[in-house]
Amino acid sequence: MTRPDPRRRANRAWLLVLPVVVSVAFTAVIPLMTVVNFSVQDVFSPTDRVFVGLDWFYEAVRRPENREAFVRTLLFSAQVLLVEIPLGVAIAVAMPRRGVWVSVALVLVALPLLIPWNVVGTIWQIFARPDIGLGGWTVANLLGVDYNYTLDSTDAWITILVMDVWHWTPLVALLAYAGLRSIPQPYFQAAQIDGASAWATFRHIQLPRLRGVLTIAILLRFMDSFMIYTEPFVVTGGGPGNATTFLSILLSKMAVGQFDVGPAGAFSLIYFLVVQILCYVFFTALTRSGR
Amino acid sequence: MARTTGGRLPWARTVFWLYVATLMLPLLWMFGMSIRPNEDILGSFSLIPQRVTFENYQTFFGDPSWYSSYLNSIVYTSMNAVMSLVVALPAAYAFSRFRFAGDKHLFFWLLTNRMAPPAVFLLPFFQIYQAVGLFDTHLGVAVAHMLFNVPLAVWILEGFMSGIPREIDETAAVDGYSLPRFFVRIFLPLIRSAIGVTLFFCFMFSWVELLIARTITSVDAKPIAATMTRTVSAAGVDWGLLAAAGVLTIVPGAVVIWFVRNYIAKGFALGRV
């Protein structure tokens, strides 16, 4: 169904957009230009720098560590989306819709979202410890699994993934819940009269109505999981080995740790571009599919 | 009757509260740690604290470097939420009501700024905020956090505003309302819930961010989360104090969500993306 765009044509609207453009220019464009500047130079000291053209970009693409971290981060984002989106929708469907418990449910579900990210890391760092943390202790002692996230790569990966699911599924659930609440009651009554099963009701009434909020949820979760830094940095520090060295961790090691601002700048621009392209693909696919 | 309440299955309720209980476990564990002495935390595993102490909380509220950084976080987070909202409101209105040169590209370009990995911006941020005198000020952090909150605010508000019929604008214009007067008197009250949701999300993303806030502050505007990274001393990590501070960092967010809880359901309900 295509509708004519009801919006009026008015270039004066630029005046309304101007404050946003100015604020984003200051917070994003100027720093980004600085990064572009870094990426084409070899900086020895503030006064001694050499123009190197695209050398850092070639190096960034060729370095095996970068490629590995890239694949690792992509894999992590894919797993995050595959787990969190269906789980979040399921939770939203199961959430109470009326009564006093709605408020309690909303506040409790939203709590993990409101914890500073390094605190989330700290919570899981201790919670997942097999000797003194409830989560790790349960897995290691009650389930009898040989579990130690500081030594075993798989354990570390799973710990980070479970932490992210714990931390961010509530966001998907809240957005999906808001979407579900917007469905008028007569839809459900009609479905009931037609004798639709719970699954059919979900598939044909609830899910189509969630397209909008799920677009937001998928994009937000993709962007944020692809840039994940603080939580794994606190829990594993990128280890053991490089098992949980995601792109941002690798980048900040280069830029802040080794002060290789040239290679870090070039690498981060490539990284930024990839995120944008992937988001554009998601955005177009999700907004087109419903039109 | 289950289906008339929105297709819920009979066991959905039980499953949902089980999920909430699981969600609370790590938080309860942290709370449990915050009321134990350090020896008990590290000594051995026990489900229930053997000895209960509020010493960690006393330390927190007795030490200015702890509670002042807590206040710092609240101040810059609130400033950021208000500033992001004020800047985003007219822009979101423009995107939802007018077509203008480059509007589609501008909208997506705004979103792309949310995708910039913060790790990249640390060094330039440090240099720029020092150059313009915003280093280690509340305003500086509030401005810096607009990087990811303004695009989000525009996005949320635009979706919501598009769900409000344009006839309202036209009727008001016929009645002789100027655009600013219409916006403040009629339009803003209509999108109350969207404003509530936007404030919540801006507060949330600014409150939880550490990397940028830590980079552009040193003492006067130091965030609580940065103070928490300092608990490692010669005697090891002070887990009890860390847990107490962690518990306290959840409180402002919980208060905010309690106030906007009714808007959350409505805020995303209308409009397109």
C-alpha cells in the first residue's frame, strides 16, 4: 500500500533542524574529522608527524588481529540478535497488561537497563565466579560443569553472551510491550470469534503490529552490541587470550594503550563505515517490508 | 478468557514471573554482597549473609569523593536529558511535518552518529573539550552525551509525532495560532507520553555511559561509575564497598522509571518508525 506523502514541502523546516545539526556537528563531526586526520598520518609526537596516505587503511584490513576481532564481533552481534529479539517478544507477550502488577513488572524488567555498564560488568564478574558467585557456583557445583570464565575461552564467551542477554533483553521486551499495547482490543475479540489459536493470534495480529518497534529494537541492539566495550572489558578484559577481544576493546588498546592513533583511526573509520552500511541495510529492509 | 486479554497463554504469567526472578538474581546477589564484610564475601560461598553490616554504605556516604561523584552523575545526566529533548523537539517536528531538501539523508545521517564507536572518539574528545574549556564540567559531559542521545530522541519523537493527525496543526493555524504558540500550547501536551519516554531513554543512556564521561572529567564532574573503578587498592578490591556503590547507582534510574512507567507503554505505541 503506497500513500501519498502528506507532508508539506517547506525548506524553512531546516531552521527547526538546525539546533540538532549544530549539536551533532560539535559532538560528532569535529571529533570524526580529527580521527580522519589521525588516520592519514604517522604521529610521532604532537609536532612531528608524517603524511602516510592510505597506508594505515591497507594495514588495518590486512592485520589478522583486526579481521579476527571483526568476525568475533559480528558473530557476537548475530547471537545477541538471535537470542534477544525472540526472547524479548516472548516476555512482552507474557507480561501482565492490567492491574497493579503492571507497574511492578515494568520497573523490575527495566532495572538492568539502568545500571552503569561497568557496574553490570562488576556484577557479573562476581556473580559468575565459581568460588564465591551464585551463578558460577550453581553451574560448577550443582550442575557439575567444569566452568571457569577466566581460564576457558568458551566459558568466557558464554558468560559475556548471558550477561548481554540479561542486560539488554529487557529493552527489547519494553519496546515490544509498548507495541503490543497499541493493538486495539476489537482485533483480539475478532480473532476469538474466528476461533484463532494463540499462535495464530500472535502470528497474524500481534507480530505485524510489532514491525515498527522491532525495527528500533533490532537497530539499537545491533549498534550497541557491535560496539560493546565496557562490560566484557570489566569481566574478562578481552581474554582469556583473545577470546572476547571485541572490536572496541582492540581499538582502545591500539589508541589509548599503545597510542597508535594512526592505525587506530584508520581501523575505526572502516569499522564505523561497516556499522553504517549494515544499519542501512537493516533500516531499508525493515521499513520497506511493511509498506 | 486468556485470549481476550491479548492472546496470553494460561502459563504465561508463571513463566513471566520466573523470568523476573531470574533477572533479579544477580542484583540480589550484589545487594547481599553490599551488606557483608569483605572477609565473608571472599572467605567462602554462602547463600545468606552470615553477618550483616551497613559499614559499606556508611563509608560511601561518609566520603565526599564517593557521594559528590554520585551527585555529579545525577547533575550531568539530568542536564543532558533536558538539553537533548529541547534540541530534538523542533527537529522531530520538522521531520514529521515537512518535506525539505535532504530530509531523508539527514534523518539517517543523524542516526549514524549513534553508531560511532565511543572508543574512537576518546582522544579527540579529550583534546576538543580541553580546548573549549568544557573539560571536567557537568555541561561538558552533558554536551558530549548528546552524541548518542539527540539522534535517539529525534527518532523516538518523530515516530510519535507522525501518529498525531496533521489536521490538528491545520485547525490551529486557521484559528490563528502561530507555530511556536501552537507547539507549546497544543502540540506538547498531546505528546506528553513521548516526552516521558524520551526523557527516560536519554537519562538511561547517559547514566550508564562511562567511557566518554571518564575521559573528559577529572575531579569536579567525575561520574560515580569512574569512582567505582578506583576501589582497587593495595589490599585488593573492596568488593563490599563496590557492591554498595553499585546498589546505589540503580536507585536514580528506578525512581525515573517509576515516574514514566505509564508512558512507556504509550510512548512507542503510535506512529511509524
